[in-house]
Amino acid sequence: MNLYPIKAGNFKLDGGAMFGVVPKVLWNKTNPADQNNLIDIAARCLLIEDGDRLTLIDSGMGDKQSEKFFSYYSLWGDDSLEASLQQKGFHSDDITDVFITHLHFDHCGGVVQHNASKTGYEVAFKNAKVWSNEEHWKWAVTPNAREKASFLTENILPIQESGQLHFISRKDDVFQKNSELGFGVLFVNGHTEKQMIPHIEYKGKTIVFMADLLPTVGHIPLPYVMGYDTRPLLTLQEKKFFLESAADHQWYLFLEHDAHNEIITVKHTDKGVRLDQVFTCEEIFN
């Protein structure tokens, strides 16, 4: 097995929205804001090469929305999903599986692209199965008012229409190796209904793809919960359970949204679970 970080782009989000009720004087220490109160955010995806299977976890925003849409997110840097795949020696047609942690636009937008004539949409990975779960899919296609702006029809329905959509079978809400995927999945419900957190065994280490359960290093303290979360009190419980387990077992946490920290470990302290070490993907994957 080989693992590759895939950089699908960078953007900015409002720091207050990213930290909810936590005052700026606190979160600004770890996630400094610019003059518009925006903080750096990455769309760092993960590619798993395992035999003849090539699985991409999440896909970033994509590029099919309007210039006005993207202006809201202050895109920065030159990274893109296609260029990052090519840099690692792969093409979108090589991908056999795309695993979507959840269907918010910054996680699934790259799965769907304009067709050649720009008269409609198509799945960007023509040979891939696209994996979600049934409960989350139903949540996304009939969105509540709070999340409606994050669940974009053009990112979601073309997957189903393509015939490439598959649902993973759900067992218990613990990390269990899924026979359909080859890695474990934890289901969490604080951010959105049935977000999926992959858990990959790699060279004697456990790599956990954090998605929006832990967006950045700055979100490690339990009360530091995003304003975007639909059930923040549930997020508190889920983070506590997860971070204590991560500290107990020395899991390596792959941060999708932290623009400046790629992989971390955490440890128990008198103040609760806190940051232990920071690694680059190269240090852990090579």
C-alpha cells in the first residue's frame, strides 16, 4: 500500500464561523485571521494505492461554479486536484474508488465536472465507484435550511444519475474494517448526519482522515467547535471520545483543512487532550 496527499486547492473561511462561540482573541493564536477576519483553509485529500485499487478520499471544491461563487471563498495558491494527481503519476481515469466523507461542497465538488460541451455535468472519475452512505445521502438531497448552501445539487445528483453511486454498509459507530473499502470507518453526526471518518492501517501506523471532525490543530480543545456544525453538543461528545482514543493509541491524524499542519498526534495533559507532534505527509508516508 502507498499513500499520497492530494492538494485540491486552498481557500479562506470566516474565523468566527470556524470557531463558533470561542472568542477571536483565543482562536487567532493558532489560526491567525487576515484583515477580513478570514483564515487559511486547505482541501487536502488522500489517495490510497492498494494493489490494483486506487481510492481517493474527498475531492475539494472543484471548478465548475461561477466566479461569483468562488469569490466568497478567496481562493489562493496554485494547487488543483488534477495537477496534484498528475504530480503523483496518476490520472483521473486511474481512480477506481472515490470515498466522500460527506457531501458539503468543499469535500465533494471535484467529483463532478462540466461535460465537454458545458451543457451538463458528468463524474470526473469515469471508471470509479463513488461511495457515500444512505443516511447521509438522504440528508443531503433533502437539505435543512441551515445546510442548504453547502449541499449543491450540481455536486450531488449527477453522481446518482451516472450510475456510479454506491452506499457502504453501516455496522456499528466504531472503526471496523469495511470489506467494500479495505479500511475502517467511524460515523459521526455532530457536523452533519453520518459524516464518515476513514481509519487506515499503514506500515504499522493508524492514519485517520479527519475531515470536519477536527478541521485544524486549533480545534483540538473540546469547546472549539465550528459554527457550521448542526449539533455542536454532539460534536463535543464525539470529539472527546475520538481524541481520547487517538491519544491512547497514538493515531496519526491527517488534517484535511489545516493549511499549515498536515499530520499530527495528540497526548493526554492536565488540561485534556492536546497537540503532541506535527509531521509532514512525507515523513509519515515515505
